[in-house]
Amino acid sequence: MLSPKSRQHKEKRESHVRRKHSNKKFYNSKAWRETREAYLRHYRNRLYTEMPTKGRYKDQTLTMQQVTYLLSLDDLPCETCLRLYIANAYDRVARGEELDHIIPVNADSALESKEHGDPFAFDNLQLLCRRHHSKKSQREINTK
């Protein structure tokens, strides 16, 4: 085991935290912040307006118990947790915290070029909990 003060420990810790690309410019831009807020409003409206009246979420039919549970949540649920909950694979859903691009965009050049698609399109965004966002990010790193 490495000592917390050792040089190897520090290098290992820093290499784990370091990102390949600096994406602060994109994610701190006014356009992204406005898109994030608009998507959260859109998701809340789709979830809490359509679901109780139609008893459906996207293509899936919900039971009354599921609708009641989802309406009792204080925060917006993770979209992956929600799909698994509706399919009876999860007992509860986690709070959505990370707005993620389904198809990754190159954050370095996202504001200048649209070569990887529109980074502001709602159909390429999803709200995820930290657990599912980490899993998805790790899969993307491993497939490169």
C-alpha cells in the first residue's frame, strides 16, 4: 500500500483526476447554461404533466403505484434509473444531477463547429445520477 504522502500516491491520484480535454469553456458558456435550464424545464414538464394524466412515460405504461411514487419525489429522477424502475428492475430512483450528452461531443470545439452534431439538441441530452453518469463515462473511455 502506498503512503498518502508518497510521490507515487500523488501521481496516481493526479492522473485519475486529470481530464484529457479541458471542457470548462464549453460547460461555462452562457449557451450551455441556458440549454441546461431549458432541458430541465422540458424534462420536468414532460414527466410531471404528461405522466399523471396519461399514465405513461415515453413508450411505457405505468401503474398507479409507480405514478404516485414518481410524483412524490422532490427532485427530478435520473432517466436511466427511471427506465429501470418502470421495468421493475429498481425499487427506487436516484436524483438526476448530471446533464449528459447521449452521443459524446468534443467539448473543446463544440462552440465553434458542429462536426459531432448539435451539442444543444434536446434529443442528445439526458439527466443522469452520478452513478450512471460515471458508468457511462467509463464505458466511453474504454471504447476509445
